[in-house]
Amino acid sequence: MKGLKPEQYDALLNAAGDVVFHLDAEQRYAGIWGRWLAVHGLTPAMFLGKTSWEIFGEETREFFEPLNERVLAGEDITYERWFDVPWGDRVYYQTALAPMSDADGAITGVVGVGRDITEIKRARDTLEHLATHDALTGLPNRVSLFHALERAAERVARGATAMLVFADIDRFKQANEIGGHAYGDELLADIGRALREVVRAPDIVARIGGDEFAVLMEGGDLQSAMKRADELRARVCEIGAEHGFEFDLSVGIAPIEPQMPADKALKAADEAMYEAKSAGGGLVITAVARQRYYPAELR
């Protein structure tokens, strides 16, 4: 490319699909190129002499200003970020920044290359959601619950409290036998939505598999966990009655201990739940003392 005239450099950069830009030492646009300008009906004049936060909004200054200062100090940086742009829909960009130096090696500005990877980001988010959420109910799945349990155990080690409520729907098999599995799936989806409405915002309700659900309660104790279990049971019984079934819940409750492995927490609550199931269902058993609580006692 040696010997190209300035206008030829401009033509070359403007043919690129990526956005290429140059910021001066005051973090103002000194040059901007790329085919995307014409695509969005933009011109370089709309950027030149302005800072990034003057274009994308003052609220972005706390992001851009320290970032550019690091590059002006000699650091190479690559970042990804959503942008609310004035000229179109929200976009997700991957941007690489590097110092620009003069002939003497002194840093005089920032050069950057940004690529619109919105569709890649959305596809990535979709795959991540599918990997961590149940396809039928949209609730977090076992994998997601495991991660949440690990984080909860770390918080408990710092003085917080957390409880795991593990529930299995009693007599749900009736729905599959009478209406078929498609009908049963519809009921499970309804129950999943209902349980999510019962659970308060900081807590997590997950579908473990089949007709088993779990609730991770942050900041709760045994009494609050039993109260939550009764609320879940009441809602499941209500949905069952609406469809002519006598559903109930078998519940196991386990406290989260400091640095407790996720599989150990889940196993403790699971074993207590199966004990409740074996006793006929419709009750709560604690994992620690194997105390039994029937619905009447919970109220």
C-alpha cells in the first residue's frame, strides 16, 4: 500500500465493512471511515470534532473516557458492547483499540476498528439460553441451578443464608395418562409459569426434569422456606383442581452451607423430597432433622 495518496487511503477504508476511526489526544473523532456510513445515511462530518459520549449519550462517558485514557497511556484494548445508536436499532459491536503514535513514538491518539456482531451476539445468547433453560417451561434448568447453588454457597460463607426447596408434583402421572404427554406438557408449562409468579424476584425457580422443580431462596430460613413451600403447593393444587386433578407436592428442604458443593445441596433436598413422596406425598420434610410438616401445620 506504499505510495497511495490520502484520497486513495480514504477510498480503501470507506470500502471496508467495519468502522475504522481515529480519536485525537482529547478523545475527539479526527477521522472515521467505513461502508456502514453510507448504509445508515451518515457522514464523517456528523462525528468529526465530537467525543463518543457526545454521539452516544452523556451516560456513556463513564465507559468511554477511562477506556480511551488507558489506550492513550499505551494499552491495547478489545471490548464488546451494546450501543443505542441515534440512527437506528440497538447494535452490538466488537471493537479493538490501539495507541496511535507519531514519528518520534509519542502517543497522539487512538485508532479503532469496530465490527457489528449483533446477529452473532443474538445467536450466542440464544444458545446460552437453551443451554441453561428448560425448553418446555422457560425456567432455568439443572445446569443453571447448579451455578446458582455454587454462588449461593459462596455468599453463605460470607454470612448470608439460603435454602433449597425441592418439589415433586404428586399424582401428575394422571394428566399424562388421561390427556396424553402433549397435554401433560401444557400443564407443566402452566405450572412453571405459576411457580415463577409465586417466587419473589431474588429467588430462582428451576425445572429439574419431569415434574420436579426446585426453588433457591436467598436470605431465607427454615420457617420462610416452609411458608414458600406451602405457597407453591397451594398454587399447584389450584391448577390441578382447575383441570380436574388432585395434585399435591412432596417437598424436601435443605439449608445451603458455606462452600457447599451444588450436587451435595441438591442431593440433600432430593432425598428429603423422596422421603416425603414415599410417605404418601403432600408434606414437607427437612433434610437436616427429617422433621415432617403437613399442610395444616404450615398454615
